[in-house]
Amino acid sequence: MFTIIDLTYARCPLPFLSDELIQKITEVRADGKKCLLFFNRRWSARTLICKDCGYQFLCERCDLAMIVHTSPTRRLLCHHCSAESEIPHSCPKCHGTNLNSIGFGIQKIEENLKKLFPEARIARIDSDKKRSDGIQFQEISEAEILLSTEMGNTLSIEWIELVAFLLLESEIAVPEYDIEEKIYTNIAYNARKGSDIYIQTFAPKSDLVKNITEGNYRDFLIHTLAERKTFSYPPYKELVHIWVRDPSKERIKDIIYKLRNKLEILKTPEVELYFDKELFTKRNNEYGQKIVLKGDNLSPLLVEIEKEIFRNRGVSLERK
């Protein structure tokens, strides 16, 4: 059974934990069953949403969520192609001014759950926990409330009565062209297991929510394929991410600028190349930048990339 909670009007004593969901968690715990709560943000990246109509600001080139940056200036930035735009004063859809940048790390959600349910056994499942403490399967099996990123789908967990998506927009904000397909598949998978599904969102009337709750895979597929064709994503075009990772930002800049310049010379006009500019990620004390290639017949360029991978530690290739 699906329950959609409109966060525009819901009372939330703590961020993204509505009264209705808190009551459901309480009932499930009382029955001795488990709750699986999804929140796909390991850090505090913020996406911009109109709280009046649920409009989410997307990149015009990529159809992916724009992320709010405040340094060195306030702006919207696409983490896929590095397109930038000013933060608008009003919504382009309803012209309202009730715009809100939303974002919250999963660790903060865990802290809030412990405040609400101090006696509950709570386990967090994400890659940060996996690297630091390790994910203990005994901890998971004994937990009453599981808080997870998409990693929760890789585990077989019994007695789950409630599956809740705390903020659907946080899932959509992930800069991957197939993120809506992953969301649909994840929700459908958990629904087939017989769990009650709660979805909290600022856009309860969106096509994605409608297709999910109606189980309308055909319309979802038609819509998704049309979008991918419009924005030149697989299966219509090839997509490649070239990552350069190293503890030194200067070494990354040196490698990635040389590689980008070489690819600009070798590529055909039909191949699109996006570069992260000054946008760095950081994982395990290593910085990372990427080049994105999109187009037909990328094989000649991939040969050149393979040479760079052989010559330079830290260069890797992800073919989508």
C-alpha cells in the first residue's frame, strides 16, 4: 500500500520526519517489525525547490537537478556538466517566491531519529559507515529502524513492515541520467515484498509519483525514453565519465587539463565534452574531478583514455 505525504503541508517536528510517518514507525515497532527508511544523501548537497508547486530546478542541458552553491558566490551548479546559473527570485512555473534550498546529511537524520526514539535500536547503512566502522550484519539484524542510502537494497533483510522514502527529491538530486529509473525500480522492488510504502515529497502530483503509485511501467518507460532521446543519453548515445583522483589538486589539474585538451583535438563536432572546472569531490582523503563525454562512436577516444590510464595512477573510466 502506498501513502504519499505532501511535505508542503505536513507537520514535521524534525526535518523530513512528519507526524504521520512518526506515528507509523511507532506502530510498526509496537508490532515487533522493522522499518527501512531511505535517504540518499551522504552529505549536505542542497537542491532548489518551489514549495508552492513542487517545481525542482533542473539543468537545461542535462535534465538533472541543479545544486545550490554558496561559495565563492551563490549560484546553481550542475554536477554533471558544470553549467551555472543565478539563483532565481521566483519559480518559472507558478511565479511564486516560496523557494527553498533543501538538503540534509543522512547522519543528521540518524541523530534526529535517536531523539524521537531514544530506546530504539537504529542502524545506518551507507558507504561512510562501511568505510569507518564497517557494516555489522548483527547490528542490522537486531535493528528496529534501518536508515539507508541505496546500499540497503544490496542486503536481504527480513520482517520489514514499513519502507519510507524520507524525501523523494533527495533521490532525484543525484546527478545520474538514470536516477528516476533507479528510484522506480527500488520502490517497485520493496512494494512487491509486501511492505507498506511511504513517500514524502514536495511534489505529490508529479508524473514520477503517479507512475510509481499506479504501477504504470509502460507510461514511465515511454516518458523516460523520450527524455533520454532529447538529452542524448543511452541507449541513444554513448556516455563516458573519466575520473582523475589524487591527494594533490595540482596533480589532478595537470592531468585533466592535458587530457581534456587532447580530447578536444581528437573528438568530432558531434561529441559533447563537459568538464568539472573547479568542482572537486573528496573521498578517503583523495580529491576527484571528471570529464564527461557523450556522443556516437566514442571508441577512438577511449583508446586515448586507456593510454592515460596506463600512464597515470588515479585515472579511471566509467562507461554508462
